[in-house]
Amino acid sequence: MEKSISFSKDGNRKNDTVGTPKHGSNDTADAKTLSESQIPGETEENDINIAEDHPSSESSTSLAQVVDEVDRFLQALSSTVEDESKYPEAPESVEILSTMVDSMITDYNDGKSLIRFGKDPENDSSFVEALNRVSELSNKLGEFPSLASSLNRMSAVLQRAMSFLDEEFRTLLEDWKSEKSKNNEENCNSDRCVLVDQNQQDHQSDQMEDQDQGIPPTFVFSPETVSKLNAIATAMISAGYEAECAMAYSVSRRSAFKSALDDLIGHECFSIDDVQRMHWEPLEGEIATWIAAVKSCSAVLLPNERSLCNAVFSSRPSSSHSLFGDTARAAVIKLLNFAEAMVLTKRSAEKLFKFLDMYETLRDLESSIGNDAGGSYPSEVAAETATVKAWIGAAAASIFCDLENSIKSDNGKTPVASGAVHPLTRYVMNYLKYACEYKDTLEQVFRQTDQEVKDDDDGDYHDHRDRDRESETSPFSRQLSTVMDLLDANLEMKSKLYRDPSLSFIFLMNNGRYIVQKIKGSSEIHQLMGDTWCRKRSSDLRQYHKNYQRETWGKVLQCLGQHDGLQVNGKVSKPVLKERFKSFNAMFDEIHKTQSTWVVSDEQLQSELRVSISAVMIPAYRSFLGRFKQYLDSGRQSEKYIKYQPEDIETLIDELFDGNSTSMARRRT
């Protein structure tokens, strides 16, 4: 036995159980069944009446019977020759089918629920099946002028059915609004799902791992809702109402996307003027918000929208492709507008890293669009994304190159006190350290810039650097070398501001050691500059060290090491010896007084300097003292000229370069 939908003589639908027709039944028997339930009298347009004198013995007709008769009628129409006299007459099943569909719509409309379609899957299936036949009849009857009355009837019922389905379709699509009003931050739970293809889930979860935002309610649909949407879309498309269905979907989903992006970005949008007027601090926050929105859009929203589109319009892939493309275009263009506005803002060094963050974000978006297996994204979306990414990259390259101008323009004439590390050195090296954390991105940016220069020169491109070196190094490493060369030249110029040559070498050592230590602490910079460059820097430091020792301690060692003039007629001259001790004491006191105020902030360099000074000074002084001390009378005379013991010299050397001008005074009290 099968459960079927039946209609009584008054036109009201009822559930009835009828026997399945025997295999032996023929067309004549089926026609008899239908003819006995025919509706006498004319039916007025857009109104269905079932005659009260319908025979009670045939009080109901199943949908299966009606559909079977309609199918035979459609087959007969398809095989009819052009002879109008041979057109078959419309069987009563055509009228009954209209009545059935009309009654079903009335029943749906009488429901109390906001969403009526989908409450009874079996009933919905019967409705769609009946509607499909109405659609087929409407299309076929149009070919036969003599069947115009039946066509009018079918068209009226079909129009009413499409109006009902269109309303249901829109209501289902707008379900996200009620969800959003309940909880604006609702996450996907056990009875709701997001339409993400299985092969996308792992990749997307990696991309969204660090994001705290949940899936917007605009993109959460239960499997049941998706199934209903698909059934309605399929029915409307089959009935020739594809444009209306697509319009309803497009309007709703664009609104959903706009709401989701507004929630993610936190505002409607910023105009170019708005962005340009903003101070950098709040703009930094807007950039961070924008980056999160783009990542969410790329990793979750757009893939889920594509999956939803494919699921709803599975019967018409071309419509799915077109509708998703329109939605994606609107969403991406809105996000790109902010990036375009950023390109037009005033350039400054602190903006580099945010621009690089934006570049990487757009690069990932471009990759996501390009790797879309279904080719769902319109070509202009990919092209526009690539263009804006290139603009952001060019802006980042320009900002980085401004570092050269900053170094060149730093030509102050006041030397840094105590020969310490210059603020310019700290600024440039820290800037480069952070910049090199974006090494791969900057490589792409400068490679893009180099290519644009070559293209602008129509292939006649000649860099001022050696072409062999250019072929062996990357664009960014060459740029980095240029910055380092400029910094070296600037520091060399600043070292000449010191009147004391020894202090100029301390200054060069301080800054050189700071640069080397920064490079050692950054594998990215070290890799870009190369071992040869790093070895040269270390060699330069050793040379500065030698120059300092020669300039500072050369005369002192000469005082202790040259014995010429100390002997007169083969004997040590006490007056000359006393003068030599006085000269040594004066020179050493002056060096200690001055250089104890100098600063060597790097502890290792400070220790190396003290050790190297002690290594030459202590043995020289001990030898001089041991050889000539005996020629001075013991007592007060000896104490007057022999001011220091070797241990005192070592102690005082250990007080050099600590920036303490009172060390000698403390020692002498």
C-alpha cells in the first residue's frame, strides 16, 4: 500500500490510502477512473471550484494517478503532428493537477510558522513533483493555440506557486538576521553547520588558528535549511524563474556579506579623505582590524559562501558561479578600497611594517583566489587584488628607500658625548633588524620594483652597480648593502667631529661593535650581508682598536721604552730620570682622567680594550720601574716621583671607559 495525496469532491486535500494500480491496468481503465472524477462546469480564471455533484463513489484522486495521466498527455503532445485537427484535448487530470497545486499553496499559507515550506518533507516532495508537472504543462501548452484556456489556468497556478516559493526562499535566506539578533557573536554549534568543503578545512583552520572571532551568523545554515533552499531553487529554475531566484539570492547574500564585513571592520567604510586625515596611532588599529577582516574573508567567509552557492544551485552550476562571483567581487572591492586609501597617505618610516603586513595579507588573498580549483572568482577580482597588492608593495619599497635619505640628511655637527653609540646607528640597525624579519616579503617587493624599472626602460635597463654582482645578489640585499654603506660613510664623517683622535676611534669602535652585534643577533641580516662583509667589519674593528692604542698609548710607551738621554757619561742622570717619571705620571693621569669618562657600552669590547692596554702597559712600566727605581733615593724622594706601582696602573686601567669622571677622585681619597 502507498500513502498518497487525494482530493475530495469539494476540492479539499486529504490523506488517503489507495491500492497501488495493478500491472494489468490499461490506459482505458485509468482514463475511466479520471473521467468519473471530472469536474463539470467551467472554471473561472484564478479560481478553482470542485463541483458539489462530484460522484461520491469516486470521491478522491491520488497525485500519483494525476501525474501519471499528465505524463501521458505530455507524451502525446510531444508526438503530435502539425495537423491541428489531431491535437489531443486536455484531460481532466490537467484541471485536477491545477486544483491540487492551488490547494497545497493554500494549505501552506494557512500555516502559523514563519517558514512553511519544509515542515513536512513528504508533503514538500509531492508539491515539488506536482509543480514540476505544472511547469512542464505550461511550457508545452504554449505550443498549442487550441489549448489556450488550459495554458491560462496553468500559468495562473504557476505564478502563484512561484510567488509562494520566492517568499519562502527569501525567508530562509534571511534567517541569519534572526540568529544575529539573538546573539551577535554566535558560533557554529552542534545543530548548525558551515558549508566548507572537507579538503579546505585543514588549510582554513591553520589560517584562522590565531583568530578569536567566531563564524558570523550570516554564514551559518543548518543542513535542513540548505536542503530546502536547494529544493526551492531547483523548482524555480525548472519553472523558468531562474532570474527571480538568482535576484532574491543575490540581494540577500550581498546584504549578509555587508553585515559580516561591517562587523569585522567595525565601521561602514573609510573614504580616502577620512584615512588621510587620521593620525597614525588610530590608523594602526584600523589596519590591524582590516587585516583580520581580510584573513577571515579569505579563509572562511568566501569559501563558505562558495560552498553555500554550490549547494543551493547544484542544478545550475552556471548560476552558482555567477552569483558567487558577484558576491565575491563586492566583498573584495570593499576591502581593497581601504588598501587603496592607505597607498595615498603620507609616507613615513614607521609605516613600513604595517604596509608589509598589508602586502602579505593581500598576497595570501591573491593566492587564495588563484588557487581556487573551481575558478569561481571573476578575473577582475584577481586582477584588482594583484594591482592593489603591487601598489602597497611599491609604497613599502619607497618607505624603505627613504631610510637612505634619512641617513644622508643626518649631518649634525655636534658629536655624541663620550664617543658612545650614535642614535642614528641604533635607529638604523634596529629598523633593519625588524625589516629583515620581513626578508622574504621585502625580496618580493624589491624584485617587483626592479622589474617595473626594467619594464619602464623598455629592456634597456642598466643599474649603476656591477652587473655580475647584481646577478649574484638579491634586490633587497643590494638595497641593504646601500644602506650599510651610507651608514658607514655617515659615521666616518661624524668621527671627525671629535678633536681627540683617540676618542674618534673609540666612537668608531662603539658604533662598529654595535653594528656587528646586531648583525650577529639577526640571522636574516647576516644571511643577506654575507660572510665576506661580516669578516670585513670585524677587520675594521681590529684596525680601529690598533689605531686607538697607537694614538693613546704610543707616547706613553715611548716614554717608558726609550732610554736615550737617561745616561750622561755612562751614568744615569737623576734629574732626567725624575723628569721621565714626572712625564709618565702626567700623561697617565691625563689619560685616566679623560678616558674614564668615555663610554664603551659593550662589555666585551670594554674588556678587550682594558686587557689589551694592560698587556702592553704593565710589562713596560714594571720593566722601567724595576730598572730605574734604584737610582732614586728612598723615602720621600722616591714617593714623589714613583707615583704608581704596577698594580695601581692595572687598577686604574680597569676604570677606563666606564663613563665615571670621579673614579680617580674616589681612589685618591
